[in-house]
Amino acid sequence: MKRLIILNGQLIFPDRIDTGKALICKNGKIEQILADKMLEINPDDQIIDAKQQYVSPGFIDMHVHGGGGHDFMDGTVEAFLRIAEVHAKYGTTAMVPTTLTCTDEELMNTFTIYKKAKVLNNKGAKFIGLHLEGPYFSPSQCGAQDPNYLKKPCPKEYNHFINISQDIVRWSVAPELEGAIEMGEELQRQHILPSIAHTDATYEEVEKANKAGYTHITHLYSAMSSVTRRNAFRHAGVVEAAYL
């Protein structure tokens, strides 16, 4: 089996930087790290001389909307491929293309474009599934999301999308909305990661959501609840829940 071997690099580990080591990859994965003097090179090995540059694992971007002047909602294969190429230049080796709140037609088109782009993507960061951001968000925390398309979770609707696209791996939702807890439970059953975003949820509501499968928070501070006052009492929000 052909191997990829990286020599003369500064290998970044969690607690140190090592030199004088050979990094051996097979089938796209790191198989072994050896001292240079222990390495036996085969005739069909592919050798890369890192020339003392840093070598590290690639970044995996779980929430990314675009890059290089393109957006995943542009509705073109070219946009997907160009975004992947641009991010690869800066260390991202895998990504989860992320949608915006939009019309059903635009979302369906994104499903189609993703499938086409995934087959053609051999130069940039690898596509490892779709992240749907919205449309089940709090109107007061819409941020850059189009408020015209925000709504409460509807089982018939989200199950329809899940059945159409087998590529959804993450879905961001405001967990305080009516039906959001049940949606989180269904996403878990479908092996899709429920994540919290664009929300007015209190700490208590986040705790309840966590038990229903919401184990991730998409982003902090941007259109996310913090300490609020309700009925003369102060309540912690998503930001505080994330740290606690």
C-alpha cells in the first residue's frame, strides 16, 4: 500500500514540538511516527520534504458559511469547491458547510448542490456533512438570519428534510421554542447533532435541552442569551450555561 511520508518537519503535539521524526500516512490517516533513523523508505512511497515548516493535524470547521468571496447559499457547485480550496490553504482539512435561514426551495437546492460538489471536491477541505442553521430560531436573536423565514419546529417539516437529505449531520435550533425539545430527541434518533444557536434560552432551559440531546452550542455572544431579568429575578443564559 502506497504511503505518504513527511520528513524534516516540526511536528506539533499537544505538549511539545518534535523534530527529527518521520510522519507516515496511509489511506489519508496518520499511521505511525518514527525517528528518521528508524525509517525504511519503499520505492512507491510519496515523500514530502517539509523543509522545517510546522506540521499539525488539520482543522475541522463545524460552522462555516463561506470563503474566498463565495457563500454556500450561492447555489452553485463552483462556490462549494472554491470555498473548500480557500480554507485548505489555511489549515482546514475538513468542514461542515453551513446554511442560512432561507426558503424551502433554496434549502432543497443546497442539498442537491452539496451532493454534486462532494463528488468533485478533490483539491480542498473535505466535506463531511451539512450543518443546517435555522430556521427554528428566536426572532429577537436572529442576527444575520432572515427574520422572514424564522418559525417554530414542525415535525412534519423537519422530518421531511431529514428524509430527503442523508447528508445532514448537525442542526442548530433555539431550544426554548415550542417543539424544540422533541426535535432534539428526534435528531438524536436520526444520528444528527442538535446544537443551540440564536436563542433566548435561560440556563434552566439549556439544562433541559441538554438532556434532550443538545450537547453543542454553535457560537457564543453573537445572538445568544446572557443574563436576563424575568419577574424581578436574574437568570443566566446560554453564555453562562456554556461555561458552567
